[in-house]
Amino acid sequence: MSTLARVSGYALALIGMFTGYSYFGIPQVVPEPPPKQTHIDASMTIDEFTALGASIYERTCALCHSGLGDRAPKLDRIGSLWRERVNDPRYRGKATTLEAYLRESMVDPSVYVVQGFGKPGAADTESPMPDVSKGAIGLSAAEIDAVIAYLQSMAGEKVSVSPRAAKPGVAGKHAEAAGGAGSAPDAVAALTRYQCNVCHRLPGIAGAEGTPALGPDLRTMAKTANTRAPGLDASSFIRQSILAPDAVIAQGFTPGVMPGDFGQRMRAAELEMIVDYLAKEH
Amino acid sequence: MLLVFVLLLVIGGDFLLPHAYGQSQDAVEAGAAFQSGAPRLTLTDYPTYKGINSRVAVWIAAQLHLFFAAFVLGVPIFVLVIEFIGWRRRDLRYDRMAHEFIKISMGAFALTATSGGLLVFLLVVLYPALFAYLTHVFGPVMMLYALLFLAETVCLYVYYYGWDAMQGRLKPAHLLTGLALNIVGTVLLVLANSWATFMMAPSGVDAAGVFGGDAWAAVASPLWMPLNVHRFIANIAYGGAIVGAYAAYKFLSGRTAEEKAHYDWMGYTANWIAVVALLPLPFAGYWMTKEVYAYSQQMGITLMGGIFAWLFIIQAVLIGTIFLAANFYLWCGMGRLDGRSRTAYLVKYIAGVLVVCFLVWFTPHTLVMTAREISAIGGTHHPVLGPLGVMSAKNSAVNIMILATFLTYQLFRRSLIRDAPPWAARATRLQIAFYVAAVANIIGLGIYGYFVPANVRIGLSVPQVMTTLLLIVVCVVIDELIAARSGGASKVYWGRMPRRAQYALFTVAVAFTWLMGLMGYIRSSIRQHWHVYTVMRDGSADAFTLTIGHATAVVSVCVLLFLLLILFVFWLAGFGRTQEVTPRTAAATGLP
Amino acid sequence: MIRAIEFSLFVIGACIVFYVVDLLFMRWQGLTL
């Protein structure tokens, strides 16, 4: 065989190996599609507004504020932490309410930098977080309010903002229409997306009354979940039931009915939202 | 032909592109179009043609242009250096080798221009609105760029065709021509870089995209200098790798011992250039990533912790391949010397170290996982291997790989020395002590990194790099002192190389090309759905980010096309007198 | 024996050199080791 053939064959094999590895050795993550644009106006309910805030948060803020690594502080305890921060001698802002603190943190993050999260070399006086109303994030005032609504509701505080009447045609860059390929904005949306309500009675969601349930009634999970499997607390049991449904079968129901692929289909965030939701008293 | 192309570009541009600085009513209107910033584009702003995927077409044209441009910019740099060395040492063999190197790349110049022209026309036809905006900002820069090609052409043709005529007294003039060629080439590189970095990190425009009129501000994006440094060095390495592949090919197809000796020597030199230039590249990459993070945390995290994180695992595989192949070539090269070297037993340990470091570098950390995967491994990171996936471990690994590679090279060089001075043994023990301390320092800093905040941990990478560099400097200085005061050098039997060693050179060239394609894809794609990040949104149907498999398939197509074309270039280089001179094995070794 | 001591001294000396390098280049970035 001529040198040319041998060398070409070798080069092709090598390229084939790299390509093959990229296809079969690496998980084929499907990236989020570019965000669509929608309206925010006064006809939205507070729940829709909060859900919109959640979807913006998932898409935009969760990249850093998810608790993975130490890129940005987690925001789950902001309801109790904000007062400490406002009273901290390092605080340079003007907020006196949670809503004002949240808004300030979003548009002027360097006003107060949580210890350890500042830009290197600036002793926590400069935040690496951008002003969310500008640049790549570019949230409109209404979208910022939606995120505030979400954060307030997540912190268990009263939602103090409401959807403003926006000028017609002014769309938020990051508001996503429900049902897009992104993560469901809250537990109810997630439960609906994965059609849990088709088989189970669920708290807070209207079921198909009168039809025989294909799966156990889940409205009282909060009370019973921690006794169903030895060694598993309520959350762990609920999680197991979703990821490995046949591990524990409720009395009167049959194995092999509930789909076993929610682990593949669900986002991690959606799973956790559902677990938390079902484990709560309703 | 280049002249015609340049003229076409200038005249054609006049018709196709809006005048940013003209006086006609059309010009005023066109100029006014950008007065409120970058246009908001919708699907209808993008002409589409059946059977052509606009994004892929532009991608392939751009990538081919980058492959060829890197090659033709990198080669003249080391050609000039080799010619200069030949002139200073009064050794004609270097002069002849430099001449042969540049001959190999001549056919590539036309292909660089062709692919560049193709890229421009595809952009104008398929992305007219984007190109109009870019010319609005960079008009004068682009015109300068086009005119500089005239200068490049003149310098190149005089440098190449005048080589034999400009010997003797005219040699300094020839060297100056080569210097001019490299200066013009570098200016072309940095000008073109500014358009790419503007799209990633726009400067000189406000948040809406309104251009302030200062061309320099638009050029000086925060990512501009890191990209300049990275591409300048990478071009040298790439040029060496491709020329090395040429030498390997000619070695394998050589029929006489003389031919084989000649191309073996050429392959060794080319590989040396490629590896030496490869060593600082990780740090140029770190600088670039640091600037990306500094410019936009969001972009930085998309790059390293988001959807592109897996691509860096593929990068690790490729770089591991390059390091292993380059080292393998050097190990085989020890066979060119008489007798079994005293230090040959170290090779298997070096190989082991390289493999371990590669595996550390290869370990992923922050990944996008499904709920089941998170549940299966008990958290978002692997309980055992997770800690290895962070910067601390990876930076340590890469520094150790570089040290191991340098050690391989050093062992080869030292085996050549005969009749070393009596103090050489102590000097060698000092060098070994430095190696021990360097490795301890690098690993120590790496472990320390786990116990400090993120910004300190990232900062530790600088002393790690400096440790590696200092060790290399210390060892090179001591080696040169020993060599200068030793009795002589061993005989090097150029040509005495196994065939499989030449495949190591092909591996370096192919892996390097593929790696460039992959990295270029990443750099471009972190813009995601923006033409110009945060300023001009991509409104086309292709605004989405591809999955890894699809993206790498396109990269592979680019690499295949490039290899086909470069085979054509090699074939052209084979016409006329191919080899210039064979190095005499009994005389000076002819090593750099 | 002497060789071992000499070698140890070399290693210690080299470690000191690298420690100085560490300090210098962390200070240069405005960080502390």
C-alpha cells in the first residue's frame, strides 16, 4: 500500500476516533434554545407573575446562584438574611425592605458583597455580578419585579410587587413562554408537565374526579412519607418513588405501571421542586 | 492573483457595503441606520438559499481560513529564526532548511487568500446586516487590512524568490525582508483578531451598539491582547506541527538513506519547534479565560461550568494525545544515538507520569446532569473523583506534563554530550534537586488550593507556571554550560528512526488541527444567541447552540477538508529540487 | 553520605527559591499565599 494511502487511512482513523468519542463518549447535552420574548402586563395574576419570575430566575440567575461551587451566594435564605446584611457596616445601600434590597442587589450588586464572593483583589467591595438591567441579561423593570416576586415567595415572604402595565410592544428579553424546553418554573407546572395528575390526586391541582386512580393519592404525603420505607426520610422516599417507582409499591397498586424514566426526563431542579412540594403540608 | 483579489475586495466592497463615511443621501441614510445602535434582526433579515446552511457554510470557510492563516503566519516566524541562526553560525544547512520550510508553505498562501475571500463573500451574502454593522464599526480597519495584503505579498515573494540571489552581502537585506514579512503578518493577525474579539466582548460601542467613532477603542477589546498572544504562539506551534507532518511523510516515502536522514532531521526540528511553542499555550489559554471571566461572569461560567464544560474534556483528550505523541517521538529519537543511554530506564516512568496527569486533567467536575445521574452518584459531583476535577488539580497536572516533556528532551540532549567536565555530575544533582523541589512546589500549591477561596486558588496557578518556567530556565542554562565545556558530541545517526515514530508526527499534526477546530468552535459559541454579545442579537434560524456531537462533526469535516488541501500543498512543494542538503552525521549534530 | 547531605541541601535551597517565587507572584496579583 502506498505511503499516501497508509497516511490518509491513519489520519482518517484518528479523526474518526475524536469524532466518535465526542458522539459516544460524551453525554449529548441539548443546550437551551435562545430565549423567546413575551409580554408582561397588568392582566397577569400574581401566580403567573411569580411563575414568570421563576422561569427568568432558572434561565438567568440559577447558572451562578445554584449553590454549585462557590460562584455566588445561594438565595434560599434571603428572607432571613437580608436584614443582617442591610445592618452590616459594609452595606453601602439604601434599602429598608426586602423588595428594595433585592432590587438594589440586582442593579447595583457591588453595594453589598457577601463575604468571599467578591472580585479577586478587591476585598469583597466589588461584585462580579453584572447589573441585570443591562448587557447580556438586560431585564426590564417588570422582569426584575417578577424575579423579586419569585424570590420573595421562595423565601416565604409576602410578594410586594405586581405586574405593571407595560407599553405595548415592549417585550422582556428573557421572559419565556410556558411550555418551552426549559425547566418548569414551579412544582405545580412540573407536576403538570410530567402529567402526574393523570394518575395521582395531587395537592393544589384539580384532578379527574370520579375516575379510579391509577396511582396512590399523594395529597397526604407530608404526613406519611417518612414512614413508608425504613431508613428514608420523607424527601428521600418521595425522590426514590419518582426515580425508582417499583422500589416500594403502595397497597392495592401494581408494579410496572408508573413510568421509570423520570430520572432521565426530569431536570434536577424540577425533581427537587416536586419533592419539596409533596413533602410539604397543604 | 492576490493583487486582483485585493482590488476585487476593495471595489466590490464599495458596491456591496454601506458607506459609513460617504456624503451621498444613501450614505447618510445608511449611516443613520446605526445611529440608534445595532439593528434588531428578525428571520427576514437573513437571506437563505436552498441546500446551504448559512451557519455551517460560514463556519467551514472561517475555520479553513484560520487553519491556513495560522500555518502561513507561523512558518515565516521560525523560518526567519532558523535563517538567522544559520547566518550567525555560518552553517549553510540551516539556511537550506529554512528555505525548504518556506517552500512548503508557498502553496498555502493562495489557499489562505482563497478561503478568506470565500469567508467574506459568504458573510456578505448570508449575513448582510451583521456585516454592514461590522463594517460600520471597522470600516477603516478593514480597508487597512486589505491594503496590508499587498505589503504581505511583496515581502513574501521577495523573501522566497530572492532567497538564492540575496546571499552573501545581501543576506542582511534578505533577513530584513523576512522581518518585514513577519511584522506585516502579525499586524494582519491582530487586526483580524479585533473583529472576533469585538463580537465576543464589544468595546467602543455603548450598550445599544452605538459606535462612538473611535476605531482604536473598538479594536482594543479586553479579549484582544489575550487572543493575540495565544494565536501568535499557537501559530508557531501549528506551523511546526504541519511542517513536521510533511517531513514525516517524505521520510516514509523516501527511498535513499540520504533522503531519510534529511527528512528525519527536518522532522526533529519541526517537532522541537512545535513542542517548545506548545508549552506556553496553556497559560495563554488561562489568561484568555481569566479575561473572559473578568469581562462577563456569565460568559465565563457558560464556558467552563455550563454547557461547554464537556468540550474541555475533549480538549484534555486531544492535548493528552499531543503530549504523548510528541514524547513518544522523542523517546524513539533516542535510538538515533549509539548504545543504550544510561537514562533510558526513565522513559517508562515519564510515560506513566504523563498518563496519570492526563487522567487527572481528563476528570470532569461541574457538569449538566439529569436527576437520575445526580441521584446515582449521590450529589452533583463524583464522591471520589470529583475533587480532581477542579482547577487546582488540573493546573498541577498540566505543569507536571510540561516538566515531564521537558525532561524527555533534556535526557536526549544530555545523552549527546561526551567528555563532560568533572563538575557536571554535581551540576546534574543540582538539576535533579530542582526537579524534586519544582514538582513538590507544584503539587503542594495544588493541594493548598483546596483550602483557600476560589480567587486565591485561581491565583495559585501563576506561581505554578513560574515554577515550571524557572525550572526550564535553570536546567537549560546548566546544560548549555556543560555542553560548552565538554569534549564533544556523540554521533547522531539521522534517519535511524522506526516508521511508527513518523506516525507520531502525523498524530501531532492531526490532533493539533482538530484541537484548533474545537477551540475555535468554543470561542465562537460562547456568544450563544448573539452576533455581537449583548449588543446585537442573532435573529436567524441558526441562533441555537448545537449539541456536542453535531458541533464536532462539523469540526471533523473542516479538518478533513484542510488535510485534503494541505496534501495538495505538499504535493506542490515536491516539484523542483526537493531537498537541499543532507546533514553530515560525523560533524556537528545540527540540533537547535 | 556526604552526597546525600549535599543533595538534601540542594533540594532545600531549591525549595526556598520556589517559595520566594510563590510569594512574589502571589503578591504581584494582590493576593496573599
